[in-house]
Amino acid sequence: MNEPADVVTVRLRKGLQLRDRDTILHGRETGVVKKLANGGFVEVHEPLRPAARHRLTAHEQHEPLVLEPAVDGHGVRREVRRSHRLRAWLSRRYFAEQVRKPSARHYLSDTQHPEHVHEITAGGNTDGRQ
């Protein structure tokens, strides 16, 4: 039932969500590569401004709709309409494979790693504003 256009759209959407998540956690790539004392190389990332970080994380994370059971706790059957089943199916197709946005705890723990090099810009701040 997967149409080629549907598969391509889901892959593009997931790729864009992963890119946004990576940008939030690691910052903007500057294109500067530094050589470490041990001979390794790291790319310098510039942290995002709070406004840019907010823009990437301000959206709601919707959960897929779940159909209620056909029989409730008292043994009474309830009617499950085709429209409800269709809504639940469409909701699962659209929301099930979304990339979760990072929590504040995840953001703080992931940005404290030593391999993330942040360089101070010419203006003396680390958020990229001059």
C-alpha cells in the first residue's frame, strides 16, 4: 500500500527532522576544522542563538491516535466506525515515524561532550551574534 511518492515524502520529512535535531544538539557547522594535539581533527560548531533553537523546537509533538477497544471494561461492545478506523490509520501513518525533539536534559547532556568544540566569535560571544 506504500506509494512511491508516499515513501519519498516520509523519507524527506524524517531526514529534515534528523537534520534539525542534529543542529539543535550540536550547533551550526562553521566549516572550520581544527587539529588536536593527539593528531585527531574536530569540526568547530557554533552554538545556536536561543531564538533559532526556539524556532526549531517550538512545535508540538503529536502522538498517533489509538482506537479504543471494541469492548469496554464492563463487557459492552461499542461501535467502531470506519471513519474512526481511517483516522487512526492516517494518524499512525503520519505521526508514527516522527523524530522526537530533544528534551532539555538531553540537550544539556549532549552539548557537554568534549568533542563539541565551540569557538568564541569576533564579537566575544558564543551564540553567533556580532
